[in-house]
Amino acid sequence: MQSWIPFIGPAPGVARWWWLLVIPMSFLISMAWKAVRQDDMNGYWKAVAKMGTQVVLGMVGLFVFMAIFLRVIVPMMPAE
């Protein structure tokens, strides 16, 4: 834990798999959001699962878009 600056770099020990934390984080945030926004508890867990899945798939989609953009489109741009 020497020279680790929180919120600037990943914590030692989780640096290899920190990106997997998006899965529980998205579902926990979805649980809190749906608990506040939903009128009744009917279909609560289904709504949480749907929103959590949408968040994870959105993050994967952003990753794919940025990977294609940075590896294909940016090298084709003229350097000035």
C-alpha cells in the first residue's frame, strides 16, 4: 500500500480485476434507484435486473465504441 493515492489510481490488489466491480455497483445503484422511484414493490426485482443489465450492456457498448474509434478511426485522421 505504499504510495497509493485513493481516487487517482486503482487500489493495489484489485488492479487486475477492478473493472468487474461495475457489475455489483450497477445492480446496487439500480436497487436504490428503483426503491425510490417505483410506486409499489410489484415487479421490483424484475425492474432492478432490467436496469442493472441495461447499465452493464451500456458500459460494454461504450467500451466497444471507444475501442473501435481509438484503434480504427483516430489513426486514419490526418496529423497536423
